Amino acid sequence: MLEKALSGSKLYWTWLICLLVVIGAGFGAYLVQYNKGLMITGMSRDVSWGFYIAQFTFLVGVAASAVMLVLPYYLHHYKTFGRITILGEFLAIASVIMCILFITVDLGKPTRILNVMLHPTPNSILFWDMIVLNGYLIINLVAGWVTLEAERKQLPPPGWIKPIIYLSIPWAVSIHTVTAFLYAGLPGRGYWLTAIMAPRFLASAFAAGPAVLILLGYLVKKLTRFDPGKEAFETLAKIVCYAIILHIFFFFLEVFTVGYSDIPSHTAHLKYLYFGLHGHNMLVPWVWVALGCGFTAIILLVNPRTRKNLKILPYACVLVFICTWIDKGMGMIAGGFVPNPLHEVTEYAPTGLELMITFGVYATGILVLTILYKVALGVKAEEEAL
Amino acid sequence: MGVDRRQFLKLAGISAAFGLGGSVGFQLLRPGALDAAERMPTPYQMVFPKSQGNSEVMPNPKALKGRRWGMVIDMRKLTVEKARAAIQACNYYHNVPTIPGKQNIKWIWLTGYTNAFPEVENPFADPAIKNARFIAMCNHCDNPPCVRVCPTKATFQREDGIVMMDMHRCIGCRFCMAGCPYGSRSFNFRDPRPFIKKEYPKYPTRTKGVVEKCTFCSERLAVGKLPACAEASGGAMVFGDVDDAGSELRQLLRSRYSIRRKPNLGTHPQVYYLV
């Protein structure tokens, strides 16, 4: 099927070349980082994780959200999603690849990455994250590819794939739960030490992922002859709506517990994020923008007239994306490290090279996504031509 | 069939009666077989060879031995000068680089009372304590979160309690830095060697991309010397065996009131501050 990615319009090739240019630039920036060390980033002794880990956390959510298509289609036989489930699975593949790349570029000694497997350490959550992420990648590759191949041959998918597809459902939940556990089990970090971290991650994931899918659906509809269909958009929009409401609700649960108990080691982080601490307030505008976007998106999505309006829906999805991307990325990571365990404030902002590497990784993921979507949509076009 | 069930039980009974259980019986039946079996790695060991500890290396007879190492810092004796001398000694003996800015490396440093003990908030505390400069360093916790989170066992705990780093195994993921509730760990954001003021040739310098921290001077203990900071502190820092009720350290802890950093986190820090 891969041959479908080898023929395409001028636009397709131009797009691929653009992506390759960004990847090249990102790779160049990475070579600088590889030679000089992580000193070229804005990270520090106090904020020891930054933009890379923030993107990783956000993208694990996007990857997990494929379950929002797989579950209704395979468990509830919701036929409308049958045509686009593959788009969700392929989005998951591209996202997991980006996650793995972000972890890799964040390592001080990337050449030693296999030490995680040579010295397996089950008491480390990072060990389990490696297992669930790689497992999820393989599950989605196999499930997506096999079902697409069957579709191409106009045959029902083979029976053995069903258990793998069912497995992908709890597995999707596991990747984001384990990712939350990376943070939520650390004794000295008040902002992360909360049992609601995993549900909050899942809620924002199920908002962000389907929002990205809707936007991709619009692109696909515009660029190819494939139309996901109005009903698919509407159902996805409902999922985004419920999930973004849950996300904001969980955020207020957090604010209540932290605010009402008023324990300094927990309140300090929220204070830093939303009002600034000891005169340091770099992230304040960002987190308020995130909150504003979240509320505006809720208004647009709860109201059926605006939600069903296919002209307004993409804007609501962009708002959801901005809200969750800021909250789960920079807010979650930098907010957890500021103030530091000695209650000193060191702020964090990514550097230019750090951003270039980040764009390079995103471009790699988008390249994978483009090729996978080209294949999937090629098969679907073939099928409709028959 | 050489040995049937009946015969085996009989043999086992006789062996047990003569106290020839386990390896001795095995040795009698097949002399030399056990030595070979012990040296032969299992398939698991072949895939995951043990990298720490090598029993064939003879320990230095002068090496200091303790069941559980700890440190007492006497705040009545610790002047800023003595603390600076301790810090300087540590930095020198471990080739700790002096890197300006927020990507610096610190093994042992001075900090304020509210920074070291943010949970012990008291605006009217004795000014001598409140305004004192405290030494912060790795607490060599009994229940260290950094060891718990490390994905490669690059940071590990020795039997005598010292929390150590294997610089050759560390992948630089910095999970331990997120895990440490005391900010005791530093990452080599760059090659540290150009920032070492005067290199001490007997201790290895580090490379970019790995995490490092205080080791309670394990390399000095191994040759019978006290940690560099304790030696240079003019008696303000007392190193010793926490498990030995007769040690000077325990004597001090009995005689004066001591506090530890963030004991509420259950990490059981082994650095005690006499206040």
C-alpha cells in the first residue's frame, strides 16, 4: 500500500519538501545541541525539564485520543466512525513517534538510551512509560495497517486483529495514565502531587485529540475528495465538548483543594502560574489565555447552533487546542518546577535552538502523518471509484 | 534411571542427618561442580550482567566501615567561614566546576533557614537560627525518591546507605532531579572541564549530559579518610555511623535537639542539623 505515498500532486510534493526543510533545520539545531549539550536550551538546575517534555506530555494525549474513535466504532458499532477510525489510528502513530523523539532529544546522553532496556528497572515509571508507548505504537501500526489492507481487498478484517483492537482501548488509557504517574508520584513537587492528574490528563487529551482530528478532517475534505461526513464532525464535536468541560471542571477541583486547604507548598505553584510569585510572572498571560480559550470554546461547543455550524466549529477546535496545549505543556511542566524545592524562583523560557528542534520533531510527525494519510485516503479513493 | 524417588529420599535423609544439607551435600556428590555453577552466568546474567560490585577486589583494610552513614551539622559551631572552607574542600576534591548562571553545579552550598526548612515556618524564631546560613547537600535518604525514579539504576543506594551515581550509566533523563525534594542534584548542561578552577587529578571529572551530586565522599571512606567537608569544617560537621549507638554522631544527637529537612515526606534524610 505504501506505493500510494509515492505518487501525488504538485501540492503534495511541495508540502513534503517544506516539511523536509524544517526537519533539516531542526536536525541541524539538534547537532548543535548534541555537540554542546543541553546548555543551548533554556532549562536550568531548577527547571530541569522544559519545552521538549511539555510537548511529549501533550502529544501522549493526542495519541491516546484515537480511542475516542475506536471505542464507539468497535464496541458500540457506531458506523459513522467506521470511515475515519483509520485517521485516528494513524494520528496516534504519528503522535507516539513524536513523543519518542521528544524524549530522545531531551536526554543528556542519547547514545545510552538502550540502558533503559539493558538495565530494566520496574520501580521507575519511565521504564513503564517506555513499554506502554512502544506497545501502543506497535498496536496501532498493526491494527491500522491490517484493517486498511482488508478494506483495500474489500474483505472483512481478519479475526485475529479484533483482540488487538480491543486491547488498544485500555492501552490508550494506560499511556496517559502512566505519563501522569511520571509526575504525580514525586514527593517534593506540590503542583504534581495530586491523584486527579491522570483523569485531568485524559480529559484534556480527549478534548485536544478529537479537536485535532476535526481540523484534520476539514483539511482532508478540502484537499481530497474524501469527506468524513457531517455526522462524524458533529459527533466528534460533542466528544470535544464533553471533554473540554471535564478538563475545566477538573482544573477547578484542583484549584479548590489547593486553594481551600491553603498549604503553601501547593498554593505557591498556582500563585506563580496565575498571578506571579515574588515579581516573577512570565507565564501569567499564557495561562489566562489558556483559560479564556477554554471558556470560549465551551460556550461555542455547548450551544448546539454554534457547535453544528461547520463554519464555526474549526475555530472552537483551535481554541480547545490552544487551551490544552498551554495548560498541559508549559503550564504543567514549568509550573511544577517553579518555585523550586527551596522555594526559590527560577523562570524558564525556551531558546531559539530549542524551538527549532521542537519544530523539527513536529515536522517529522507531520511528515509521517502526511504519508500515512496519503496511503489511507488513496485506498479510500480507490474503493469509492469501484 | 540412576536414582529413583525412594533412593533419593533415603540419601536426602542421610545427608540431612549428618548435617550435609545444601551445597555440602552437592559438593560430596559432585566435587567442584558448584564452583563452576557459581561462576557460570545464567542466561539472564548474560543479558543483564551485574555492573556494580566485584567481590574479587580486596577492600582497603583502612577503609571506614559503617552500617548506615550519616552527618550531623552543628549550627552553633558552623560559621560562614567554616562552611565556606567545607564547600571549597568539596569542590576541590571532586572537581566541581564553577559555572556561572542557572545551569550551575552544586554538591554542597549555603542557603537560608526558610529555604532549607520551608515547612518550619516561624516568624519569631531565634534570630540566630532564622538568619543563619545553613549547609544544603544530598541527604542520603533512607528512602530516596531519586533511586526510585531512575530508569537505569544509574543512581542506587549502597548497603551503608550512601546514595551513589554511576556516571557511565546515566542517560541524562533528569527524572532524579524532578524526584529529589531537596534540589540536591545537578545536571551537566555543558562540558564541565573548562570550568574546573584547579583540577584534582585523583578524582574523575564528568562529561556533559549526566547528573551528579554529593557522594558522602565514598572514595575517601574507602581509604580511611573522613568526607572532605567534615574534615575542613573545623568540627562543625560530624560524620559517622547512625546505626552505632556509641558513635560521636549519636552522642551529639542524644545531647542536643536536631532537625531534618522535610521529614514529613518520608524520605528519612540522614543529614541532621543541631539547632
